[in-house]
Amino acid sequence: MEKESQPTTNPEEETQERIQRQKELVRKIQKAWKAKDPPKLRTLMEELATISLPQPEKGEIFPEVLSQNQALYNWLGIEVDLQKEYQEGRLLLPSPEQQEGAEKAGYTFPLIVLGHLPRKELLAKVREKYASEFHSQGVLYGEQAQKDLPQTEQVQHSSRPVQSYLILLKPQREVRDAHPETMGKSALQAQEILENLQKENPGLNLQGLTLEEYLLAQAFVCQENQEHLEEETWTWLLEEKVREQGNWARCLSARWNPVTSWVGVGSYGVSDADSSGGARFAAVPTFAEASAGKPESSP
């Protein structure tokens, strides 16, 4: 008598289901927060913590991550073939150990950044797309932000690679959900929080966001869900500090403004603080330890 065959599960389908469940839980968490329902919020957060995703092998990336990010750049009108960059080893990835640690810490939102694309071009593309999509100015820079934009740390001494690279962020849209410990803190205080987190988890290589990364994250959420990255809070862009006489003087910040339908970018003193503002962190691949995509000799 033949043994009854056991049902088989498709690993890719199972992974996709887990990703979708994560997104669904994040949306429910946002609603529970707005409804001020601590018991439900606690239950949802506990369930979110139980969902784990399989880690790709060294030098590999899930196909859905490539396709989702490719859709982002297609939406922005930026010509790039991420699959080709990955196959030719030109996509810098976090190490498997960094990815595993990042997932445990809640950094499960993968975002590919074109490090080789000139800053001005990327900023212009996002602004143009948002302007046409929402019939607004798209991205509005405050007077001080316009002055500071060419002289931030990211421009003067960028810590980012000059090739395409993948960062991992927390998927919650409002900063207060993703990084509640940073709410109401100044840029200097947020930087201190970041440094302490990095000391606790040195393998994550946590860093603040650049303006490019923030705008891409905004566009990713908009293109995929027709929603926006934060409408009630704003974010310090800790890689976009400005120095004066050797000391940090100001820092760029950004948010989506639901009233005017544009992303507002400002620049404020690093000691300034507001109850609705916080900071976002990302696990960024290190130059020495990060693994690139498949080498050219791979089949």
C-alpha cells in the first residue's frame, strides 16, 4: 500500500505570506496606537515579534526584494536594472550575520539605494514624481534647508558606498511607532541614542538616514500602498548635519505633509526638539564586511 503523500509547501509562497502578515500587523499597530488601545497594541506587537523570515544565503537576495525595489525606480522614472546589478556583483548587501541581527531587532524593511546616482538627480526625480502625482510642489525645501543642502555631512564626508546598496529599516510608518525612544529628542540626543544602540549591537552598523534614503523610503511606501511614510510625525536626518566652526550646528529634518501634499524638508538647530519629532535608524552594509551580489562567474 502506498504511503499517503504529504502536502508540500512552497518556501517562496510561505515567505511572501509572512511578509504580507508583517505588513498587515504594522497597519493594525498603527490603528491601535491612534485608538489608544494599549492591550491590543501589546498583543499585536507580540505577534509581530514572532514572525521570522528565512535569511538568504551569503551573497543572495530574495527575488521579491529586487522586484519591489525595481518597481520603485520604475515609478520614479529612474532607469536601472537591479537584477543585472545584483548578478554582476554591483549590489552591496549586509552580511548574513548583520541581516539576522537586524531582523531580530525589527529592521525588516529592505530598501535599495543607488549610491552611484548623483544626489541632485535622485532628489529631482523624486520631486518631479511627487509634484505630478499630487499636483503640488512635490518636495519643498525651507529657506535654511536650501542653504544647508550643499554642505551637510552626507555631502562633505559621505559614509555611504558609491555603488548600489541595501539598507534595512523598521517598517512602521510613524517614527513614534518605529523608534519611540527618540520622540521629542533633539538631533544631538537622537545621535546619542543611536550610538548607544550601536554599542549594544555593534554588528548592526546602525546609522541615521540620508535625505536620499528618506525620500526613497517615502516613495516606496507611496508606490506600494498609496500611503505615506508618517503624516503625524517628522524625522531627523542624522546623516545630514551641518558643522559650523567644527561643531554640529544644524540638522535636516523631513516629513510628509498631508495638508499640502508634499514632503517638507527643513533645517533646525541640533539642540532643538519638538514632541512630534524623532529619528529613524537603518542597518547599513559596511564596506569591509558587506557581501556583494553574485559574482559575474555565477550561473
